[in-house]
Amino acid sequence: MKQFSFRTIIQKDGKGYHGFVPSLPGCHTYGNSIAETRKNIKEAVTGWIEANQELGWKIPHPTLA
């Protein structure tokens, strides 16, 4: 299986944290702590990639910008 590395952003959002991947449109998650948000974003990225592969859509190259 191919390994990808995507830049993620986690921001304080009310009482919890919002996490997202700028290069994967719609790949967002939420957690009550930074650790929970990190775990959730890994699951969100995996699901995003699997869904797009099943649909035959191109996976964007990871960006560091």
C-alpha cells in the first residue's frame, strides 16, 4: 500500500478542536482534545482516500505549503 503524508491543521474550536487537510477537499474532523483530533484526522484521511480510489478519482499529491 502506498504511503502518503499530508499537512494537517488543528485549531481550537469552542470547547474542542477542528482538524482538516487543506489538500483534500472536505476532509475535516473534530475532537475533544488535540490527541483525539489527531486520531480522528488519520481515520478521516484514510476514509477520504479509500472513497476517492473506489470512485476512480485522482488523489492529490501531498503539499507542504
